[in-house]
Amino acid sequence: MHRLHISWNTLHYKLLLFFVITNWWCCQGPQNSFTDKDVFRYNEYRNVTSLDPAFARNPQNIWPINQMFNGLVQLDENLEVQPDIAREWKISEDGLDYVFTLRDDIYFHESEVFGSQRSRKVVAADFVYSFNRLIDPELASPGGWVLQNVKDYYAKDNLTLVIRMHKSFPAFLGLLSMRYCSVVPHEAVTQQGAQFRKRPIGTGPFQFQFWEEDVKLVLRKNPQFYEKDELGIPLPYLESIAIQFIPDIQSEFMLFLQGKLDFLNSIDTSYKDELLTATGSLQPKYQSKINLQVGPYLNTEYIGIYMESDNPAIQSAQIREAIFRGFDREKMILYLRNNIGFPASQGFIPIGLPGQIHEETKIWNPPRARELVNAYIKDTGIQPSLRLATDANYLDMCQYIQRELEKIGIRIQIDLMPTASLRQAKTSGKLELFRASWIADYPDAENYLGLFYSKNFSPNGPNYTHYSNAQYDQWFEESYLIKNPKKRAKHYRQMNRLMLSEYPVIPLYYDQAIRFAQKNVKGLSMNPINILQLKTVKKE
């Protein structure tokens, strides 16, 4: 994870400005009755670039947007699709027609854009407008792809939305849970134009209050939010969310230890040994002070192999398999990640999604790997030598793999690149081997298997390895026609096995989400797509 570093003078100014704004915020107007337990505070070391859901393309944007907006459906902690603004829906037998019936008690946040009424109910036409924005070439939303299988959509009446598909797509409901598909009011976008990114209006549990870019973002409780807990108490419990933007990792860590932040997401190598033992549990000195949350994360870390490389070692299935079997993933995770993660022993699909290869196999096999390398050298007379590209965040892991593969006769040269350059070179096919990760956009294994569909070749799609197999393509296209979840999972496993038998990727590990929170934070749930959900959080 790339962290930015800034000079002390700049950092001192930002911290001073943050505390001045914090003090002002806590002492003004109706907020002067707030106490510490009313406000949830966290830091975002990466900058938020937009609060418009049409630009919810990365976690730093998605997290605050998730607090302010709703869509037709939402995911629960088990990634099961649940109603949100849509009270219910029906899907035709052929999987082409979706009819959503909306709730009649959903209101947009109060704003002057609605005139004297200050607010209004959400109607089906609002979703038509919101979807139109995603595919508007002038807006250039990165979320337009979520509608690529949609033929058309229209409001049948105020509470009925109809969506028609070009072809059956069983994962479509999960796709609609993405924040791209949130509903927005046309009045706000029309009146505010480009400023909607800075002054958003949604329907979610919290509403926009204040944003000083690069310093702080403040959200307030939405008193009109429709959800209640099991006792009938309106959500959310918190009065406010305060997000600050300090890019220095050590400052973020110290603020958390001092109790000035309620939450710390993920863990940086600079302090992982301070907080975690070698086996991944919380260090004894912090067990009475903070809580550790660890759970599956739909993220597969891997080494990609560009299958169209002119390096003969790349073209050899023997060498690709030798790389696959040439290093110990359990040892790598234990010593380099404090046991955070699971060895990737069941294919490319991560833990938590149907389609994993059930029979866990022992991948690490040095004798077999040496045998494969020696056979290649005997056949070609060439010592295999390859280049592996990575950024600084994974340099230690790549160096470990480099040392282990050297033992079986494969030479690896590591090319250290800036993250942005690595991403561009991976897309353009200029790398023999590259370290990469794939985080699920939606909870269906199709999201992972699409990386190996030949019609998705980069740079126009996510098939960065340029893997191509006619049987795989046929199975991938057939998967869209399988509506039964168990049958579809079996079909996915078949595809997973076929692809992996040709080694276009070397899965490293399935990631885990890791969070730290103050002891008084209650109700902070985790989910395998690591979305921050604060509507049920309270502080004691």
C-alpha cells in the first residue's frame, strides 16, 4: 500500500488546521451539545477526489459516498443481496427482465435545491436519471460499465422501475449494489453542475455538512433515514462522521494510539510489528486498549505472466509450473505479513466466493520444480531468466520469491517501478511477469474469471496476461445462462481448474481485511469487500 510522505512544516500546518477546524466544529450552533461518543473519526491518507457516486471508483471515495447514498439493493455482511430502496423485485424466467418495486418512504436529504419543500420522495424516474448519468459521454463516469449488459430501463410509474437485459447475467443484482448505482436528485445536479462532487445530496444515513479539501470532511446524521434497528430505534446512532486527510502514516498511527481517531484501516509495514505478533494476533500491551478485526477480503494477490511474451521461458509450460511450485506461500505469509492472509492453494477465486477449487492441494514442491527446470534446460540449452515488475510495497515479497526460485534454477530480475507506471505497463503488455492484485467489484466469481476471457484482452479489458483458450471462452459464455447458484459454482470451479492448469497466473495469497478500533466502538461490522458501514456503529 503506497503511502505519501510530506515535509514536517507542511504536516504541522495541516495538523494545526485540522485541530482549529475540529474545535470550531464542536463549538458552533447546534453541534455544541455533541460529545466525543457522538462523532466517529477516521483518517484517509489518500485524498477523496469526488463525493459524486458516479465517480465511486476507489475505496477513499466509496467509503464516504456509502454513508450518503442508497441504491436499489444492498449487500449484507455475508454478501447476500438485500432490499434497499427497492422493496422487492421480480426476474423473468429467461433472466432478461427485472421489475423493481420501490419503497414509498425514501426522501432525499434536505436542501435548498428542492425549494420551499426542502426535500421530496425518491421515485423510479430518479433511477432512470441516475443511470443515464453513468452512460453520459460528457460526464465520463468510470462506472458506465456496470450497465454494459443492460438493453434499456424505464419508470413504469412512480414506484416501478423496469430494467431489460441484452443477455442473462446472474450477477446483475450484486452489480446494482455498487455505489455507482446510487440514486441522485436531478435538481441538485442541474443546479450545482460540477459542484455536485463537493455538495452531494443523497438518501443515506448521513448527509453532507462540510468539506475542506485536503483537510477534513464532515457528515451529519440524516433525521429522515428510513432504517431502524431490531428494537425500532432509528438509524444511524452517531450524530456525525469526521474524516481527516493526513497523508503521513506515522502521524495517523500516533493519532490513533492517542485516542484521537476511532478507527485504523489496514496495516502498514512501518508499524505492523508494533501492533501484531508474528502470528498475527494483537500485541499483549494493546489488548486492553484497542480491538482487532480480521476477516476474509475478496482480493487475490498474484503474479501475472504475459503469455504473448517473446521470452522462450514464458512460453514454456514447464517453467510456468516451476514458478507455481517453487516457493512456500505459508512461510511467505508468516514472515512477511504476520500471518495476515491465506495461502492461495485453491485457484484464483478468493475465499468467500463460490467457485473455489474444493480440494486443497500442496502446491510447494521443490523437487518437482527442479525437475521441470532441468528438463527445460536439457531441451533448450537455456538457463531460464525472467523479469518481475513490482512497486515498493511488495518488494520484500518479490525478493523472497526471487531467492526461492534461484534455488530451483530460475533467475529472476526485479524491476522496481512506481505504482502508476507499473499499472500502465501491465495494461500495455510490456512486462514479462508482474505482481498484481484483483479486488472484487461485485460478489460473484465471474468478476475474477473474466480476467481470462480472450475478448477481455488489455488494454480494452482486464485480461492483462492475454491468456486465450477456446474451451475456457465457451464455458465463460455458458456461465451467463446458468441461473442455479450451485450449478454455476460448479461451472466456475471447472473454469478455475482449466485456467490454472496452464499457469497464466501464479496466485500468491487470498487477502484478509484488517481493522483496528478503539474499545468503545461498537457495532462496526466487517464484510469481504471491506466496505465501511457506519449506520449501526455507536460509541460507548
